[in-house]
Amino acid sequence: MSPADRELAKANTLATRNPNPLDHDAQVASLLAQGYHVEIQTRELTQLVRGHRVNHLLHFIISTATLGLWLPMWIGLAAIGGEKRKIIAR
């Protein structure tokens, strides 16, 4: 099982279940208005994502060029930056 599959399986267990499909559509519309975009949509769930992945190669090159002075910035971006995902189940 790949890391992405494990993450999706974990997120599936944390997904909120809505008995009313209109609630699901309203939640998706609200998240779309907040800047999320649909990554995966099936009959059972919708996965939305916002942000961009951290470019680790770029940060490695910058850290090497600055003799490690860029490392705190890279660590901070890796910890709190990147993609944010929301999963909504029907």
C-alpha cells in the first residue's frame, strides 16, 4: 500500500457522514468558495485540496547555497505549509 493510499484510507475513517445529500453539496460549495478544488469525487466521498506541495528540491538547493541558513524556513514550510485536504462523505 502506497503512502497516498494509506493517507486516503486514514482520511476515509475521519470523514464526516451526511445523511442529507444537500448538506454534502452545501459543504462542497462552501469549501470551493474558500479556495479549495476537487481532487477526487466518487459517489461516496469528495476530496478537496487547497495549497501547493512544498518544493523540497528547491529548498535543498537554497539551503546548500546559504550553508544551512535557509533550513529553519524550510522546516517551517514543511511543517505548516503545503496542501490542506478535506474529505466529505455522503
